Amino acid sequence: MNTLLSFRRVFLFVFVAAGLFISSCETTVDIDIPFEKPQVTLNATFLHNAFPKVRLTYSRHILDTNWEFEPIKTAEVKLITGNETYFLNYNEESGEYSNLQYLVSEDTEYTIEVDLEGYEKVQATEMVPIYVPIQDLVYNGKGQQDAWTSGDDFSLIFNDPVGEHYYEISAYYVRREHYINEYGEEVYYEDNRTIYLEPKNPSYETDFFLDGGIIIDDKLFEGKQAKIDLFTSGNFMELEDGGEIYFVLKNISKSYYDFQSTYGLQDWNDGDPFAQPVQVFSNIENGIGIFMTGNIASEKIETGTGQN
């Protein structure tokens, strides 16, 4: 009998037997992972000349299978500015705390205070930036972005105030249409579409998308006139049915800038096992979330054949 063959058979037998023995000794152990007390999550964006609105929810555990965040409905929410205090009331329909008797003002500091039973006082403070108008919006014609892509070429011009400032620039297209319904009635509707912007200057490019817009600081033009050259994602100026393009310049707080930058990077890296983890910026004391502020300026251009 072949000695080598016999040895292989014996080895295979021992290997299979050992595997069966080890598998029979396996024990399933259920480990109870404690769910820590959820944190209070506060999210608010205050804009000049808008009503103050605050959203409060409980944070979710990483293993929580409930995709919905539980709203907090029983908190006492105060808005403090200077020596004045305003109470925000919970609205069941919107799921937010608000005060429709007060409008947020620019160049004003606000503190949000939240008292909730069983928790330390949750609070955050932010200053609403001043208004920065758009000086000019220039259409430079159709531009070639690369060998395959073309788009409308715009220049957005504004005067940057002295000091540190941050901006969010976005654009959208509005077309108003109407039709006759089955009852012979004329129905009007508005079609709004986000326009994705690409800055020509690579210094303004980011490694993430921001709902079509861009976010920049004023390091390259601090205290001077800024001219931001942009391509759009399409040739909206040539649409025959016409419409309007709105460009929005939002002067934003540093917290707004830091949050959008870190959140954008985290979202961009989602699903990449080799990406470095990104800690999303939060400015909430004794809680998590973000309180950010901004001041909006906008300018429109008519589109359609003959508008070029």
C-alpha cells in the first residue's frame, strides 16, 4: 500500500474530526449592550427677518433600529437677546418650537436656552451676520468647462466687509407654467430646480457637494470687492420657454461654515472604509446639534430666447 496515500487519508480524517469537535464546543453568548440615556439634540438656523424656529429631538443609539428621531415636546425653550426673553412654543404640525410674534434681527446675538426635566440646561449662543448685498450679477455667455461639458458662465460680485466673514452661494431656476385641468379650470404652478455651481477658482472647490452650492471664506478678498466666477450645471439661459435664475449670497456665521464643511465631508466619505472619520461640528452646550445663523441677499436674471 502506498505509504504517502495512507498518511494523507489519516491526516484528512484527523482534520475533519478535529473540526467537528471544535464546532461542537462552540457556545453562543448573548451580550447585552446598554443603551445610554439619549442626549438632547438641538438644531436651529436663524435668518435675518425670519421667525425663530428650534427643533428638539432625542439622539439615537447606534444600534437603534428606529429611523425616526423622537421629538421633544415638553421642554421650556427661551430665546434671550440683551435684556429681553421670548418663549418659543411647540407646534405639533411642524415639530418645532417657534414664536410668530418676533422676527430675528441682523447684527444681534441670540442665546437659546432649553430646560427639560432630567437634563442639565441645554444652550447655545450665536450672532446673526449683517446683510451683504450683491453688487452685480453678470452673465458671461456659454462657457466650456471641460472637453465634454458646457454651462452658463456667471460672475457674482459683492463688497466684503472688513473682518472675518463666510459665505454660502447657491442658485435655482424658476419657471411658471399653467394648464387646463379636466374641469376646464386654469391651474398655475411653479417649477423650481436647484442649479449646481462649479467655481472657476480651484481655491473655492471642496471635496463634497453642498446641495448644489458652494461655501467659502473671505481669505482671498478680505475687506475688498469679491468677484466669484461660476459655471452652472446646464445652459439655463438658452431655454426657450424662459424663466428666472436666482443667485443667493448668504452671509453666514462661522458655526454655519464649520458645520456644513464637516457634515459635507462626513456625508461624502460615507461608505468608504478607508476614509478618515470626520467629527461633525457642534456648538450646543450640554447637548448635541447645531445653532447657526445667516443673512440672505439674492439677485435674479431673466432667461429664455432673446434674453442673452
